Amino acid sequence: MYALITGASKGIGKAMAEELAARQYNLVLVARSAQELQNLAKELTQKYNINVLYYPADLSVPNVATQIRDWCVDNQLDISILINNAGYGLWGWFEKLTLDEQRNMMQLNMNAVVDITYLLLPILRATTTKTNQPAYIMNVASTAAYQAVPTLSLYAATKAFIVSFTRGLRFELQDSPVSVTCLSPGATDTNFADRAKMGEGLKATAEKYNMSPTEVAKIAINGMFNKDAEVVPGFINSLSVKMTYFSPKSLIEKIAAGIYIKHLEK
């Protein structure tokens, strides 16, 4: 059986690929860079003696999910795990960021997740029938999903969508052999800050609270196999999410604004 991971070449996606490889799962790695995927596939194959396939694809391009589904069907792959990890953020004033780049982020963070989940769900179901083993879907959101975040307004909204979509899908599939989990990491030592074009001051602040991708991946995979509804790695991250349920939204937004706008204005 195979685990298919999007955004698998770097950061948390790469760490989850290694975590599953160590547990002897065969892998299908999806990301934009063919060279990075090739290097990772070779490394994991040699280290863990598993089968690692890869499919270079830019999931921000519409209809790519259909191509991935067709490729899986053509190769008769039994997919038992789907991890939707691909995504990125944009930092700045909403009206100053270009509409095209914000649409691209929405396409990747939301539409691609919906598309690939919808198209691969029949494969996951078929695999459970064939093997009599459960299947798993894990969608990656963010701690930013639980409150509005000024200057990350649209990114936070896309991740709020993922939390809501994942929980709704989980309820729909509760009587099926397919378990659905939402992962919401906080600050992690990845290239997120660079991709979001954050300044050095904000990056330095985030680094004080960074978790390692390996640590996040281990917690995430354990939570997925435990069939948890939501996984928020790290005590501080978990506490911050819980606080959003008991504190006034205006207060939480003001705190977030105080962090992000301060660094933006510098």
C-alpha cells in the first residue's frame, strides 16, 4: 500500500514522508521540483528499502489533481493514506498584494485539497475493500486557522476553510473505513517565512517558538493513526488554539495584529 503526500519535497511534508518510510509504507511523493523529488525518493528507497514513486506537479494549476488520479489508476496503486500538505502563505496588506498571487494561494491551499481528496477518495475506499485495512486522510491547516490574522488575512482564511472542510468530511465518513484528520502546526522550522516574504524581524520572532519538522511529523502521523479529529503539535500551540475559544475575537485579533503589523511597518 502507498501513502501519497503533496508538498513532499521540503519541510513538514518531507519529514512526514520519512516518518512513514520508517514505518515501512511505500510512498508517492508529489511536489513541483522533479529533482528534489528524485533525490528524496532515492534517499528513502536506499535507507528504508521501500518503493518510492514521485510525480512532479504544480497543484496550484487547475486540473492537475485529475492527472495525478489518472496516473495512480494507470499504475494500479493501492493508496491507503492521503496527506494534503502542499500550501503556502502571503504576508502583507490585502490591498497591496497582487490579486493573482492571492488567487494562486487560494487555489493551492483550498481548491487543490478539495480536488485531490474528491478524486482519490474512491481509490482509498477501493484499497480498504481490497486489503480489509483502514485508510487515512490528513489535511494540513495551521494554528492561524483559529482566528483572523491581520496581514495574513487571506492565508488564515484558507486554513480556516481546511479545518471546517476536514471536520465536515470526517463526520460524513465516520461510518466508513476512511479516517480524516486535520493537522494544525504552529511555527515550524521550514521555508514558510521566506515563501510568505516575511521580514527578518518577524522571522526572528517566529524562530523563538519553532518546532522541528521531524517533531511535528511524528506527532502528526501518530495522531492520524490514532484517528484524532485535530492534531495541534506543541504545548504552546495547543494552548493558543484553546485560548481562541474562550477569548473575545477582537482581543485575539488585536494581539495578532500587534505581532504582525509591527514588523510589517518596520
